[in-house]
Amino acid sequence: MTDLGMIARAAKGVTMDDIYVSLDALKDQQAEGFRHLNQRIDQLNQRFDTVVQMLLDLSKQISSQKNQ
């Protein structure tokens, strides 16, 4: 007859291994999601910087025209 304690320990070990594998997979998905978000934020920051630079240039042009 098989020892019930041994079966319980084996089931617990498999369950814990499954949990750790699942957690690792979730961490990988989360990391990939953050990489994607960071890329999007970087692209948006570049656009924002471009728009701000254009506004500053326009402001300078308007100021120089007013001073003439």
C-alpha cells in the first residue's frame, strides 16, 4: 500500500512547481507589456518634444515680427 503522506507531499510539490511556472509566465507577460508601454511613451514624448519645439519657433517668429 502506498504511503498517503508521500502522495500528499508529491501532490504539493507538483502544485507548487505549477504555481512557480505560472508566476514566471505572468512576470514575463508583465515585462513584455511594460516594454510595449515604454516604447509607446517614448514615441509620444518625441512627438510632444517636436510640437513644443514648433510652438517655440512660432513664438519667436511672432515676437520678431512684432518688433519690426
